[in-house]
Amino acid sequence: MSRKSLSKKEPALWYLCNSCNSNIFAKDREQHSCTEQSSDELAQNHTVVCNKRLSTNQLAEKPITDDLKGINSNKLNSLIFLHESIFPLCDLVLGDYVLISSSSLAQNAPIVRNAWPMSNANQGIVCVSGEEFRTTWTSTIDLNLTIEKVSGDLIPAVRITLQPEDSETIDKNVWPDIKKVLFIQMKGNIYCKNNVINVNFFNKQFKFTIKSLKSSPSTDELQSLVDQFQTMQINAEKCFLVTNSTTLDLHESSIDEDEVSHSKTRSKLDQIGGMTDLIAQLKDCMNIALGNTIAGSSFYVPRSVILSGQSGSGKTLLCDAVIEQSDALVLRITASEIFSKYFGESESKLLGYFEKAYKNYPNPSIIVIEEVSSICPKETKEESSKRVQMAFLNILDEIHLRKDASRLFLVTTTANLDNVNLAVRRYGRLDVEIEIPVPDPIVREQILLKQLEFVQHTLNESDVKNIANNSHGFIASDLSNLVAKAAMHASRKNPIAEPLIELNDIQSAYCQVVPSAMKEVVIKCPNVKWSDIGGQDELKLQLKQAIEWPLLHPEIFTRLGIQPPRGVLMFGPPGCSKTMIAKALATESNVNFLSIKGPELFSMWVGESERGVRDLFHKARQVAPSIIFFDEIDAIGGERSASASGSSVKERVLTQLLTEMDGVNALTNVTIVAATNRPDLIDKAIMRPGRLDRIVYVRLPDDKTRREIFRIKLSKMPLNDDVNIDSLVQRTDGYSGAEIQAICQEAAMYALEDDLNVKTIAWKYFDKAITNVKPRTSSELLKLYDDYLNESLKA
């Protein structure tokens, strides 16, 4: 074979790891690490095929290409598209049934689809049709997707019981026609219990959940033990094939007995941690609205509540637990059920729910609306959305006027209160606003104790308290996720026994859970410690007094009746470790660290810059204790001129910054650290006590500091015996820390220029580096710093 033909040979797509016997993509070879990790854990970073089982965290929507345009939509939705190179690894051929499991499937129920190859997609990405992507998959984050071939004989289903999402919306006279459409759609497909089926009936969408599947009596009762065993070997999941003899039934009850007992077990009020005050507030509103608590004739009765809080903070759990204590009729509304493309149908659907509550009078009724911001957004341009919004406002106004609404209670939820129309939030409509805040350490401890009641563990009270104290930014769902992942880690030690959670399991789970309250602003703390910074003892002490002392010894400040320092300003020549000290502070303080560069806050849109400052401090208060680090603060905190009108973006941002630092809202457990090279340009209002209390001059390093910097830098370099640190210290008077580091770097580069195989770095290379690297801090700049420091001390 010629060299030319060899050069055109395509590289292998897959790489076989002999350690874990897993197939991974060649492009992911460097990041593959199989030490004590399962294929599911490996799939969080890249796609893995192990034991003919595909594990991945990637799912995408398959565009409709020319070869797919003629396929019926039902058939298209029953396909799952895999890259053609995956088929031989999973022992698949075109059209094979595959069992798909994922945490993003409804009720975590596995589904069965037909495998179809594709060649023009990114390797490893699993694709489904657009309709399937939007209806079947609840999320594409943390999919934990596994796909394997369905093996063994398929069980023909004789009877399938379906439960509609809302049983009252289906007329019994219409059910036979819907059943025919369902049967055509389901015939020839395989289903498992709890699978969700969407059907379009005369342009109206219906959603059904499979509650039970049964085979024929001969299959269930008369088979021999061997036949039963062979029939049930379908990837540990009982899957059924819909045939011509399959009968579809409508499930009358909304919830089966198993789910009722489970929901009550998990949703009792005494099993919700850290929400005592919120529970009491919501129960008071509900009891007054439903007439369980007698109010005076002149007393205004609030009939609606809006629960706000970050997604995963426990809004739905709190709502369900409180409602469970009442025997009222509960009606649930979601935006997806209401909106319709037909004129007037959306408003009619919304009004229909309230009419059911009115007809239930004098019995109590509770209406729950999830994500009310979808029904009444703050801004909308769609005409249909505006009509629904006006209809909802009229309904809210009628609640207080109609007699048959006197035992009605409306509960709404939203993840962002600012996205809800202000007209809805006014008094007389959504009367009471209850916010579920980011939990503090005490609340986090109570939540953890409740979560640990459902698992076996060896943690004592001290361990739980330490976990709560170190879980900054964790909300209720994060803590639940933490315990769940710890249980999974513990189960790998002994797969056949019930997991026993230990402290090291919790510590391992920390690496896999990102705090939801910090997802928008969280940064990876740099691996810089105090020991990596030479000298600067005064500055280190100032930062410890401002940040570590209030956190470790708050009782001292309370006893003395003083407030801890609010902020620290570091100023000095460039290259004197101001930013590096902030990095060390992020690593050593063990608190949430928000790093902001001045230009990041500016926006071309009016009001967006001020909102950025407001959101930054709001987030810092939520995840307190926290540190806000402003690098080059003179970019946003520049001094205002005497003729300033306050109309420029910079002046408005500065005004917002001053208000947030020391305004009406207290900045509790939030410390501000700022750094600048030009302190003379900073507005005097920022420098007053109560904002940036401490002003620290980060000077050029003295002899002791330079010796410490050289010791740290040279400790990692192989030196010749003729290198004298004392001589280096004497010859670098007036050099900054960054320039000292540059000398070490240049000396190493000069040594490599002479010999790439050099073993040690000789003195001559340092001598040459000092000659070429000159100090760049001018005497005028140093005089400016001294004058500024003297003026600050006089003030």
C-alpha cells in the first residue's frame, strides 16, 4: 500500500480501555479516568459503551432530513437515532428494540424505542424527533441516559389501563373514539408501567399514564417456572408488546393506593425541615380563606397567596403538605393545559377550573397554579397571552365578590417574582406574598435531619452540623440530592445490602452537587493559599480581621457592641500581589466568593447596569456568608465631577453601588474586598467608614518579603550551587512581586536557550535576567501612593 493511501486512513472512532473494559471515543481518551467509577459516572464527562450498554449525558433533537420526511409522525416518535458506530458495540441492528433509562423521563419509568442509525451527527449524541424531545424528556441536564438492547421474548399485553392527566376533562362518550386513536398509535410498540403517552385528538392534546399492564392468564398463571423466567428476562424491566388483541381501559381513580400512601409518607408537615414559620403563615391564610378560622365581619379575608423561591427551594412540597391537611377539593392548573391556538379557548379553560370550585360551594376548594408567571408575565407581546392575563385579572377580582367563592383558596407559585405582572401582585388580587429564602446553616441542618430519617447512616449531630455549615448556597433540593448521591456512593460498597451512609460518602457527594443558589455566579476557587504569598503580613492580618474573625468569633463583636469591618481596599503598584491575595482569600476563607471586574457591570441598555449591581448584592445576601471582590474598582467607582448630572452610566452605577454597600437593606455577613492601582481616582463616598472601612497600602516588597518571594519561587526550580538568594534580594530593590517572578522565569528561559537538556540553572542566567528585567514602578507613582496614604490617615 502506498504512503498516500495510508495517510487517508480514517482514525478509529472508539478506544477500548483495558482497565475497565469500556469503549470511549478516541477524542475523549485523555479525560478518561476509570478508577473506581461506574459507566454512569464516566458518562457524566463522556460517552461510554460497557458490556454492550451505552451510557451518556447527551441528547439532542434530530432535524427532519429528506429521508425522514415521508415517515409518519407516530413512527418517527418511536425511533431513537444513534450513531452508526455504536450499533456493533451494543450488538444492535437496524430496528432493534432498545430499553432507555434516564432520570429525566416521567416518573423515572424506562421507555422502549426502535434503534435507527445516523451517520451525519456528532458521535455519541443520541437524537430523537422534535415532538418526542419536547414531550417525553423533562430536562436535558444530568440525563444519566443508558441504552441497551431488549433481549428475550416479548410479553404480549392483553389489557392496558391508562390514566388521563385530568380524568374530568375526558367525556365518557368520547373515550371510545380516543381509544381508537390511541390503539393505532400504540400498536406494535413496547411499553412499561408509568410510561406517558401523548395523543392528538382533533387538534386537542391528551396525556395518559400507563397504570398497569397485564398479559394473558396462560402467561401469568399457567406457565411453568422456566417459561416464566425466560419471559421476564427483559433487561430487568417488565415490558409489554401491544398487539391486535390488546384492550385499552380507562383508569377511573386519579391516584392508585400505592402512590397515595407514598405521597402522604413523604409530604407530612412534620417531615418538612426548616419551614416552620412558612408553614404557619400559609396555614393561617388557608384556614381563614376556607372558613376554618372565623374572621370578623369587617375583616378583609385574603383568598390568594403567591409562593416565590428559587427552583428547588420546596414551593410545591410546602404547598402539597399544607393542602394535605385539608379535606377541600384540589384543582391544579398548569400553563401548558390552558393555552390554545383557538380564539377564546384559553380563557374558557382557565375560567372552567374556577367554575368547578364555585359549583363545589359550600364545600371548600383549593386551586393551585404552578408558575403563575407563565399565565401573567411581566411583559408579553402575544395577543393570546394578553387575553388570558386579562381573564385571570377579572377572575381574581370576582373571588372577593361572589358568595360561592367564599370558601375558595388560591395558591400560586413562581421561581422569579420579578417576572410576574405587577397588576396581579397588587392588594386585592394575589394578596399575600411568601418568599422561601435560601436556607441558612440552621435551616440546612433541619432539612438534612429530615432527609436522613429516610436512610440508614452513621452521622452524629456534630457531623450533620458541620455539613450544614459547609453547604453554602445549598437549597432544599440540593441537600436532598446530596443525601441521594451519598446513598448511591454507599451502595457501591455493598450492592446487595441497604446502603449505610457514612461521612466519607457525604464528602464524595459534595463534588457532584453544585449549589443552586450559586449556579449563576459560582466560580472555581483558585488553588492559592496564604503560604504561596511571600510577606505581606500586615495585609493578611487586615483581611483576617475583616473576614475570619467575624465568622469564627461573632460573640466577641456582640459582646463589645461593635460591627465588624464592612470592606477592605487594597491599593498599591501593579504586580504587588493584590489580586493574588484575593485568590488566596477565596481558597482559605471557605465562604462563597464572587469575583467581579469593573467593566463586567456596564451595559448599553438603560437600567441594566444598575440591575447588575443590584442582582450581585442580592445574590451575595442570599448565599451569605460571602465575599464580593471588585478588581480595579476605579473603573466603576471613579470620582464624580462637581458638574456631574448623574445621567451617565458610570455615575448611575456608582450611585447604585453606594446604596447597596450601605443602604436601607443591611449587608449582613457580606464583606467587600476591592483592589486598585489608582486610589486617587476613587470617589470619596466609597471610602467613608461603613463602606470600605480598612485601607491597606500594598507596598513594594522589602528585603524580608523579597527573600520570602524568592524562596517560594525558587523552591520549585533546580538551582546550581552558585545561586545566592541574598545577592538576588540585594539586587532587586524596588522590584514588584510580579517582576521578581519574571526574573525567575527569564533565568530559566535563558538556561534553556543554551541547552534544552539543562539540569540546573546557574547564577549567570539570573544575572542576565536581572539586567534585562527592570523595575517599572516610577517614583512619581510611589509619591502618589504616599501622599494618598497620608491624606487618608489625616482624615
